[in-house]
Amino acid sequence: MSASSSGIRISTVGAEIKIGGNNLRKELKQTKQKIAKLLDKKVLIDKQLEPLFIREEELENEEIIAICRKNNITIEELLKKLNNDKKTEVKSYENSEY
């Protein structure tokens, strides 16, 4: 008895049962290798991105400082305004819930 189209082969002689065969093992091995290769690339990309994210944050902070200086606003005044705006937004949100 043989059902080779489905990847299952059952032989009544010697009670041999094979499921899948070499093709599945080969594909599984290739898939695992691809995953490992991509994970290695991901680690490398993450290492390269980290200093870029740090630099991006530094540049954004410098830009904020430059804008504040240009408009004669201290950082303290900016933070107070942001906190007030945030409180107003929270109150507005709470009022809209009811």
C-alpha cells in the first residue's frame, strides 16, 4: 500500500512507515538556516541603529534649545507650558468621557 502523493508511505512488507521523507527535513533545515541568518542580520542592524537613535535624540534636543533661544523662551517656561497643556488636555478628556 502506498500513498506517495501525500508524503506518507506505508509498506506492508516489513511494517515500514515513513512520514514526510527527506524533502521535509531538507526544507526544515533550510528554513532554520534562513531564520538564523536573518536573526544575525537583525542583531547587526540593531547594533547599528542604537547610536543613530541616540544621535537623533541629541539633535532633536539641540533643535528645541535653538528654537527656545531664538524665541527668548527658557526651558523652564517651555516645560511649564507643556505641563499646563497636558493638564488641560487631560481635563478635557475626562470631561468628554462623562
